[in-house]
Amino acid sequence: MTELRANRVAEQMKKELGDILTRKVKDPRVGFVTVTDVEVTGDLQQATIYISVLGDEKQKKDTLLGLSQAKGFIRSEIGKRIRLRKTPEITFEFDEALDYGNRIETILRDLNKQ
């Protein structure tokens, strides 16, 4: 039951985060961000938000810095939109799965050429 609720909260947070990041966060360091996944612990106390950023390494680092600075604002916006007793603490991390998938695709393409 707790896992099901955590998954529902994670999906709702993912939906709301997309809106918050595109419309509310005005930090110029935050570039083009896509929320790829949200994982919420079973007790709904912590949430890990996986993001992908369009751009080079500097833009990725600047975006992560901007998001970590806006963490309190983002958390309060989520609290207003989702009815929970306590809004989860949030942490942002890069989604390495996209880079990993691209690397595998490049390797397979090179093997097919040979």
C-alpha cells in the first residue's frame, strides 16, 4: 500500500515539477530542463528528482546549481499543489540513463558499420 501511494505521489510531483520549472523558476542559470523521473521514499519524507539538461557540461552544472538554490521555492510550490501533511525533502540528480543509452547506441552503430 505504501509503495503504491509513493508511486502516485511521485507521478503527481513529476507532473507538477514540469509546470513549476517551465513557468515559475526564473533563475537564468536554469536552462532547458526535463524531469525524467521522481523517486519518493515509502514514508514520503524524501524525493529524488532525476533531470536531464540540454547543453554542455557547464550549462548542466549551472542548472543543477540554480535548481539547488531554488529548492525551497520549488518545495513550497509542490506543497501548495499536492495535498500532503508534509512535503518531501527534494534532491536533484542528473539522469545518467540517457547518456548511458546514447553510448550503447553509438557502440552498436559502430559495430554495424564494421
